[in-house]
Amino acid sequence: MALTKKSYNKMFKNYPDVVSAKDVAEMVGIGLKKAYRLLRTGEIRAFRCGNTFKAAKIEVIEYIYVRQCAQQKGDDPDKK
């Protein structure tokens, strides 16, 4: 499944191009602690802005695509 400009514009269209950890948690469907862990470890590329993490929306979408491809191959990234 390839990420196209059309799919990017459709996915999470109500979110800004740069999102907070809370937004990441909502977008991925995980808790806030796990969202912070993904951002802190670089699984979702992010940057710090003061005391908060910010991530480009495209990074969250790419994380979802990578995760989905891994699950389709039978390689569950949560089990590592």
C-alpha cells in the first residue's frame, strides 16, 4: 500500500500538519503514555518544542502504514 498525495489529504484531514503527542495518541488509537514512548524512541520521528513533542502528520501516517504492512506479513511490531 503506497502513500499518495490523495491518501495523505484524506487521512486525518481534521488534524494540522504538525501534531502533538495527544493528537498522535488519538490518530493511532493508543494511550498517551505509549504515544510519548513512540515519539521519544523515534519510532515516530518527532522533535521537541519546549517540554512537548511535535510530529509531522506524515510521520504518523507512515508509522501506521509500516505497522499495517508488518502485521500483514505476520510480523507484529508490538511483540518485539
